[in-house]
Amino acid sequence: MKFTRSLGLAVLAAAVLTACGGSSNDVSPGPIIDSSIPNARGTLVANPPPVLTAFTAAEYTAALNASASGRSLLQLAGTPKCGINFHYMEYNTVGGANEPTNATGGIMVPTGTDAACTGARPVLLYAHGTTIDRNYNIASPANGEAGLVAAMYAAQGFIVVAPNYAGYDASRLTYHPYLNAEQQSNDMVDAMRAAKRAFPNIAANASDKLVISGYSQGGHVAMATAKAIQERYSSEFKVTALGGMSGPYALTNTLQTVFAGGVNAGATIFSPLIFTSWQKAYGNLYSATSDVYEAPFATGIETLLPSTTLNTTTVFTTGRLPTRLFATGALVTQDPALNALFAAGIGTPNLIKQSYRQAVLSNPSHPVFTAAAKNDLTGWTPARPVAMCMGAADPTVFASNTSVAATEFGKRGVSSLVSVFNVEDAATVGPQVAAAFQAAKAATAADPNAPGASPAEKVVQAYHGGLVPPFCNAVIRGYFQQVIASNR
């Protein structure tokens, strides 16, 4: 659940490529195609996975210093200690109905002679946020989220494994299993299996420290993966720590709020992704798309997203989706800012039929709530350290997802394993991070080029996708480093 790119990193990534061009240092030889078990989950299709781009630490530092957004990132991430080889991998996995398919992703390998870049390195398994770009490829440094993760982790000595997910890039799957906890955790595990097969051939010397993180949708995916490893894959992997960021962990609570009229920003994009995913997996959310969606939008909606042609602007300007979820019935609270947010999601033209909404609201056992409960991540008991970072004023993934999860974990007696960070709160993230976040909000509010009709609206539009990600990544990296150093 995330749209805009953190600190303008899409522009930054392009600048990196322009400035450096990529070096050919340590580029691996041609891959060997593994056809021995072609459909087995976690099989790496080509080994070693090819290098798309390689940078030295000096090249990467110079490129970051060449732009204002890059310099802002450097202040949070620190000067790169390592060069980075960006590898592209393809592997076999399963779809939402357990059908065989493939997916692709990236492996970022730190290089160089600094002590942070040599010897056995910790591994970050990273889950990206929502995108409607079918061609999304986090293996490329031209990808904005890849640029953030590379600077924050790979350039500081972490090996990074980051899948694109089934349904994106070169995947044969015709849909994306969005917020399907079982499938997405399987996908992440299969990406990690494939990466482990590649490590000996790409000079990736992995330690026994495996940390898992992700932002927005990726926060949900990361937590689902940690849960799955603990419950189903513990013989293969040991998780050192989990660091979820602004994830929709409490899906039951979230959907109850949304259907009651507490419509979050981006809801008309998230809804078809969720409903299509769960319909493919469970087959009982509707008999026809016209049961759910208003007539102008029902036809073809199951194949609308992700798209090779539409973006988060044109999907609305071309009339493929409306900006309003329900025709009437906004939730009213004591908070004027929340009331304005919720009201923005109500009106016509709208996406979801009032009849379907009422059917959901009147039946606590409706298939929507049954599916939400199946994919809700607040009911397990973590056995390893868990951090959750968010922004309290998030209009897209409500902060209640984090508070509900933390409360439920506490009820299960594992409060000592759980840390919650709020980038608005100096008591949790420290005064420097909190002050820097407030400064970033102020700069966004004053930016004449930022989208939004008022300073407050500019902050709302940038909050989830642009403002919070770099700060939460910095906080979670620090948390991981502390856990690793403590050898817990």
C-alpha cells in the first residue's frame, strides 16, 4: 500500500545510473539454466543470476551527492561503505490458488574492502510496497524503492534479497495475490531459497543472521513471512528479527473501519487488488464482478491491475477507476482531519455498490470478513524480536494496524519482544529522527510543486508514500543492527 517514491528516489535512481553508468567490477559469468526440477518451488531458473548494474562505494556516494534527494538520503542512511552488485533472478513459486508459476526479484550484494563489506554478511529479506506497475522490478537501481533499500542496507554491508512478487515483471501469473498471507509468504520463502542457491556463485557470503522487513503492503508480507518461517519453515530458516513498516497487519479491523465509512486514501486502488486476490484464492467473494462494483467499472476489473500502461494518475484520469469508494455514508469522528479524509472517499461516481457494502456490514461472517480474518496477522505469537514502525497520522495504512498488533502480541505474553516506533514521537524514535521528520513535513507543505491544494493536503498526499518510508527504514535498520550486535 504505497504509491509515491520516497524522497524522489525514482529521480535519484536515474541520476545514479547517469552519473555512474555502472561499473563492470565483479560481474559474474553467463548463467547456467537449471532444468533439473523445472517446477519445484524455490528453483533458481538461471544460476548465477546476471548482474544488471554494479557500483563501487565511491561511485554510489558521488551519485547520491549529485542531487538534493540523494543528499537527504545520505543524511539518513550514512555514507556508503560498500559497492553494490545488483543481480536479477527468476525463480519458481506458486500463485494464490497454489498454482505453479514463476516470479522474479533482485539480490543486492555488497562489495569492497571495508570491514562492513567483507566476511559473513547479514541478509535482509525485503518486501516491497503496493505498486500497480506490472513491469515493477526492484532488481534495478532505477527503481525508487530499490534505491532506498540499496542505500540503507546494501551499501552498509547487508546482502539484500527482494522479490518482485508473482504477478509482476516476467511472472506468468495473470493477477497479483495481494495481501494473501499464505501465498506471499510462500513467494518470499521461495525467493530466499533461490537466492541461497545463487549465493556461492555471486560472492555473497551470508551469515546466519536473517532479518525481514517491508513497507506498507510489504510490512504485511514481511510479518506473514516471519510467521510462516516460524510455523512451517523453521527447518530451513531462522529469523533473527522482524521489522515491519506501516503494514496493514490488522486486516479485520481495517476492513470493518473502511466498510463503516472510514475510507483510507487509495482505497479504490486497493479494493480491486484485494478482492481479485481473495476471489482467486477462495472463490466466494462474489459470483460476478457486477455483484461488487458499479457498472462503469465492473467489466474487466479483475485484469485491470497491475497494469503495463496505467499509473496512479492515469487510472483515474482515463476513467478506469473513480476516486470514491462508496456513494454515501462517511464515518464521522471527533477528529476534523479524519472526517475530511473519510469524506474524500465518499460520493459519486463510486466503485463499490451500496448493496454489496450493506451485505458485508450486516453479516460478520461475510466472505470478505472471513478472508480478512484468514490474512489478519494479529493472532500469532512471535518467538523472535519484532519491531513495527509507522507514522501516527498515516491516511493510507492506519496506525491502528500497529497498535492493534502490539496489543494482541502483548496479550500473548511477548511484549518484551515487541518494539513500536512512531516517527512523530521523539520518545520512540529519538529527538533527531522526530525533528528531521517534522522538518520533512514542513518542507513538503511549503513545496510549490508538491501535489495538493493546501499545505495540509500536500502533507497528507506525501505522508505514506514519500515522507515516512526513509525514516522508518533508518529506524528499523538501527533496530536490526542492535539485535544482531546483541546476538539474540
